[in-house]
Amino acid sequence: MTKKISDHREKIDELDLEILALIQNRVDEAVSIRRLKIENGIPLFTPEREEELINRLIEKSAGHLPSDVIEDIWKAIIKGGKKTGANQ
């Protein structure tokens, strides 16, 4: 493997750790919202909020990533947050 490839892979490894930390922070916030919704009798699932979020991210991407990829990624993140919140 060339030095250039290993340099890029090292950078990707660093980015992966940053992404993981951000996802964990996001899940913590989602769990906090879940608790507040339960305390206040607010429905847990807000499909229009999820749709708005995904649409906003697709727009912000400006075509850099295919919209279906963005949707898949965020639906997986949201699903993970729901699973985590349900276990706490």
C-alpha cells in the first residue's frame, strides 16, 4: 500500500471516530427529548419532523451525496436513537 493511501485511510479512521462521537451526542439529545415528551404526555413519534430533517439535509448536501444515501444514513441514525431511548 502506498503512503498516500495509508494517509487517506488514517484520516478516514479519524473522521469515523469523530462521526461516532457526534452520533453518540445526537442520541443523547434524542434520549433527553424522549424523556421530556414522556413527562409531558407528548407523542414520541413525529414523522413530519423526521421528514423535515431529512429534506433539510438533502438540500444542504446540494447534490454532494445522493438523496437516497442521505435518507438511508439518517433513518439508520434515527432508528438507533429510538432503540437506545427505548432501553433507557
